[in-house]
Amino acid sequence: MPNKRLMLLLLCIIILVAMIGFSLKNGRNTTWPEKLIGDTTGVFQNIFHTPAEYFAGFFGDIKDLKNTYKENERLRQKLDGQTQYEAKLQELKDENKKLRDELGHVKSISDYDPILATVIARNPDQWYKQIMINKGTKQKVAKDMAVTNEKGALVGKIKSSGLNSFTSAVQLLSDVDRNNRVATKISGKKGSKGYGLIEGYDKKKQTLKMTILEPDEKREVKKGDLVETSGTGGVFPQGLTVGEVTDVESDAYGLTKIAYVKPAANLYDLDHVIVVNRSVATGEEGS
């Protein structure tokens, strides 16, 4: 029975194809069965053509959407990589600048033995008092050696109580210890204006307090004057930058002139420092 149905179906298909081929011949009129078959075929073609075209376009849109997503994802990853690259490049530029500043300062203190060090610890309770560095007696660090930042601005000195084999404590200029003193030289645009002595730190103004020794009206200390180490105390080498005068006033009795000096070094933010090993015999300053 199934074979008979299959044979019948094949026979119908053969007849249909023969009729369509016969209808395509030129120079003859089509019969009504041929018209019926043509019209029926056209109707079915229209019925199935529109949905087929819709689904083809739908799946084509899905494919385009997937391609767009993949392209956006690729561009996003590329953009993230570019951002990370730029951040790393800036980090390397900053590090290079710091190293160049250190190298320049090392050359400027070639008469001494500079010891490069890194800040490894800082207590929040003593933030403006001291820092810990990664160099000690094994690297020839000794008490009272001057310490500067990478640009050569004075930061402080090595504390005897915090000196170990591989680490050292640095007493900062901003430490309010009464014995934390620095002998200084004051200079203006027209030359020297005498000497001073750093004897304290004003937390409110965030400036060093410097007593002006033997003030002279002809060489009056003013805002903007440069303050450097004088080298007379025996601890700090001569010529290390301390800071710039921001204000000058008399003490409570009107007998002494006090200058407020903004430190040249950023004492709040220190990463790398240089310990200056002074080669000449030193006495004690600030003790």
C-alpha cells in the first residue's frame, strides 16, 4: 500500500513538471488547466515568500547584532588596555623624574657621600616628628647626618635613638622638640642678609620658626628671602635649602625678630630621601 501511494505521488509530480515546462513554450496560448496551475503556484509562492523573507531578515539582524556586540567588546578591551598603558606610562614618567631629581642632587653634593634611602614606615601619631628609612649603620649611616629630599631640600637629621643596623629614624624639621635646631643663612635678591636659627615649628601656620640673629635694618629680612643651612653648626653641610620666608614679626617683648619659613621640602609626603654623609669632622648641633 505505501508503495502505491509513493508511485502515485511521483506520477503527479512528473505530470506537474511536464505541464509547467509545456506552458513556458513561446508562441502558444495557455489552456485553462495551465492557468489554474500557474495561479495556484503563484498563490502558494506569495504565501510562503513573505514569512520566509521576514525570518531571513530577522536572523540576519540577530547575526548583525552579535557581530556588533563582539566588535564593541573588542573595542572596550582595547580601550581598557590603552587606559592601563597610559596609567603605567605616567607612573614610569613620575618615577623617572624622581630618579633624575635624585641624580641631580647627588651630583650637587659630590663633596659628600650621599646615601639613597626609601621611607619604609611613618607613625600617624608622629607624622610630623619622624620617619623610618631602610638604611642603617651597615650602610655607614650615623647619628646627626643631614637628610634631604630628592631635590636637595633639607628634611631633618638622623636620630641617635632610632639608629639600627639596617634602619634609621629621621627627626624631621617639623618636630617641635626644643633641641631640634638648625643654623641658617638668609639671602635676598641683593645678597646675604645675615644668619638665623631654626628653633621650632608652628603647627597652625605649618611653617618653621627662625630667630634672626643680629637683625640689621639695612639688611631687613623680608617675605620671599631664601633660607639655607649655614654649615656653622657642624652637622648640616652648607648650602642645603631650608625654605622661604613667608612672614616676619617681633617676639612678645619686641627684642627679637622671628621669621616664619615655609619648608622647601614637602614634609607631609616623603617617599625617597638622601642621607648626606659629611666627610669633615662634625660637632653636635641641636643637642
